Amino acid sequence: MIDLVFCGTPLFAVPTLEKLVSAGFRVKLVVTQPDRPSGRGMELAASPVKRSALALDLPVAQPEKIKNNEEFRRQLESIAPEAIIVVGYGRIIPQWMIDLPPLGNLNLHASLLPKYRGAAPIQWAIATGEHITGVTTMRIDAGLDTGEILLQSEERIGPDDTAMTLAPRLAQGGAELMISTLAGLKNGTIMPQPQDNAKATLAPILKREDGLIDFSRTALDTWNRLRGFQPWPGAYAHFRGKMLQLHSAAVAPEVAVVAAAHFTIENERLLLGFAHGTALEIHELQMEGKKRMSARDFINGYRPRIDEQLATSN
């Protein structure tokens, strides 16, 4: 069986690590990010991958830096892995690591490359209205998610999917795909395929301002972004000088014309207008400093007027 080093940090990477172990691969070392302050108390917390590795009784390394870390390099060279598996590790893999294992550094990426290269492929696939996404195994090179494609598997994005519901399915499917990839590389049945850079799209790391509602977009566009940007940064605007966060909504298919950036109440439904006469029916929302509330509670508590306009700044 193949000797491996596994590099990963987030919950998305855990199914792959667990699947490798259960399939009998020898994971000689798990590399993950150092413990970071977390929660209200800002106490040091281990990554999901570290917690999983300890539960599996696997050795763990948490280097702060890897590019010019001679001690870490000697550690990996002494293991001499046949492949290094990388899933959401959060560090750029240096050339010496790329060159080390004979089967390469194998990455699981949560999109159908070359689409959605970058840090947030799941979120951006939903936010841009895709109906199909998937996972890709690729051999890491010096670029950003530009390496040769090994295997791919598609996954449907359901109409009610959010980044939080889609990610676990992709993680599980990706774990299976990595097992197939290692088997195929070992027996020579996989023919690596170069990516078509002309078809590449980017999925950059999310910023707070990505959640700011743009009322020049349609209701459908905004709904996709709301679903994609869960749990953060979500979708928000400002109402009566305070931040208003939308938590749950649906595209209202047949409504009277609702002015963009304005609320209207129709048959006890709370509607919010967007471009081209489109509207969202708001189900759950949250005023700054308050708890989440239903649309009905918002109507009864705030009594929004049709002449009040939501703003994109305070």
C-alpha cells in the first residue's frame, strides 16, 4: 500500500483523511495549520483535521512556515512518501515539496476545474447561479489551481442548496475520488489532462463587502449570492441606519411591481424589490443588535413603510 503525507486544515478535508485511512493507505504524517485563537474566549483551537488525525492516532506536524523550513523538509524527506495529499491546507506548496514524491502532490479541489480556481469555489459556484459543480483531483504545480487534471466528478446544485449544505456532499464525493485517483495513478490507468486556461474562472477568498446587497442586481442574482455566501458574509444592507442581514428568502415569481431597495407587504408577505421589477420574499432577517426574526415579526415590530429605502451604507 502507498505511503502518504496528508496536508489539510478545514472540515472539508476530514472525509478524505478518514477515507484514506479506512482504505488502508499508510498516512505517515498529517500536516495542518497551527492552533489558532477561536471563540469568544479566543482560546487556542485545533483544526478539524488535527482533531481527526489525533482520533485516528496519526502523527501531526503544524509548521508555521514550510517554504524555507529545513527541519520540516528533512522530516518529509525521511518519510519519502509516494504521494502528498493536499486538501484545503491553506499554504502555498513550495517547489521542493512538489518535487519530492514520485506520484506528485495531489490536490482535491471543490470545482470542475478550470472553473472556479481559488479559495472559495463552492461559494462562488452557487453565487453565480451554477446548477452543476463537482470535485477535481489534480497534480499541483507552481500556479494557482493550474495543475494537470486527474479525475473529476459532478455534483448537482439543488435549488435550496447553500454553501453549507453543498460542501459536505462535495467533501464525501471528493474523498471517494481521491481513492480512485491514487489507485489509477498506481496502476497507470489515469492520463493527466492539462487545463484549458482560456476557460478558467476565479473564486477569490470572500470579503465582508461581497455580502453587501447591490440593488441593481435582480432578485435571482441576489438570492444566489445569499445562498452561496453562507454562513459568511451572507447578504446585508442598511435599514433605518442599522445593518439588516437577510438569512432566508426566495424569489417571488409573481408580484406587483416593487421598487428596488424598498419593502412592500403583500398578503402578509414581506417583499423586497430589486432590478427589473423583480423581488425577493423575505422569510427570516436580523436587525443589527437583535436576534433573528421571522418576516411576520419584522413587519409587526418595525412596520416598514413603502417609501423607506434600504441603503448600501449607513
